[in-house]
Amino acid sequence: MSKVVNPFSHRLTILRDWRHRWFAEGREYQQFLKADILLREELLRTLRGSYIGGIEFERGAGTLRIIIKTSRPGMIIGRSGEGSTKIKNQIVAFLQKKGIKVPEIKLDIEEIRTPEANAAIVAYMVAEGLEKRMPFRRVLKQTIEKVMANREVKGVRIAVAGMLGGGSMSRTEELKRGRVPLQTLRADVDFARERANLPLGVIGIKVWIYKGDVFAKDAVKETKTPAGR
């Protein structure tokens, strides 16, 4: 077994649910999969800067429900829903351009109450700081302090790789606070990747956030009874 395992996929059906929820067979499966992958890439590109924490897809009979999770829903929805209508039109135009059959689009915007506990948003915060030419060690330290200030978070680890600090050779640096148990399946570990585009090249960012262990709700606690009773 490889040592490099995505913490999200490692915990599928145990702690996590699929990000694409639908069922199809044969050629329809290929069309749905292609549409979802292209649409996810396009939405992440156009909504970059809106603090997106995740995008999920649900398909029904002739319908496509897109759930966008963000810490700043007002930036996406806009005044009187103009922003969400614009995104819907962009999705329809994109699918038509790619020659994909356009279903009925339903767009839901969900607010993330604690953005510091979401790995995707934290990774974007690091990328934003690096793109503003701030020293990478200061960015990592300040971001980890913000994340650890949240009561839900038990540990965080951030790794950056690339031409750091304007050096002539790429390297990898990482900073960790608390504990991040990657091999414990009941450990609620959120993981995300991001990239910061700098003049010298791309800097890759990885974020792990540990939010404690999750146990079954119906677990029966063993109680010891005194001897002779």
C-alpha cells in the first residue's frame, strides 16, 4: 500500500460521502462524468477568490443540482440573486459550448460557518498571501494561528513546495501544530490542494486539518458492574 493516500478518499463511506451523487450506465455514465469534471474545473476557475469550500453535484431525472459551499455567499448570490442567475447562464453556455446535453440546472449556495476549519478555504488563504508577495514563513505562521484559534480544530499541517522566497532552486517547507493522525480512519481529517501563481513559477500548497475523532452515534458504552450483583 502506498504511503501517499488522499485523506478524503481514504475515508469514503466511513466519514465522508461522495462529491458526485448519481447513477448511470454505459455511454450515459461517460457523458455525466465528463460533464462533471469539466464543470467543476470551470466553476473553480471562475469563482476563484470567492472562498469556495467545496462543490457537489447531484443528478436526477433530467436535472442537475449544483451545491456550492462558501464562507462568503453574498459574493456569489449578489444583489437580489443576480450573481446566481449569472452563474446559471454561464453553466448552460459552457455545457452547450462543449457539446454536452444541458439538463435543468438547480443552484444551491451553502454558507460555511467556520471557514478556518475548512481545508480548501485555508489553502486559498495561503495562496492569496503568497500571491501578494508576503514572506511564506509569515503566511504559514499567521494562517496556522488563525486555524488553531478555532475550538473545533485539534491539529493542522500546511506544506508548500516550489520556488520559495525567490530562490533559484525549488524546495519544500511545512509547518505543523497539534496532531494530524492520517492512518486512523475515524479521525476527521480535511484535506485540500491549491496552487499559487507567482512570476517565478507555481507554488503547490497542501493543507491537512484534524477536527477530532468521530465515533458511531449508537455505540454502546461498556459499563462495569460490581462483582456479586
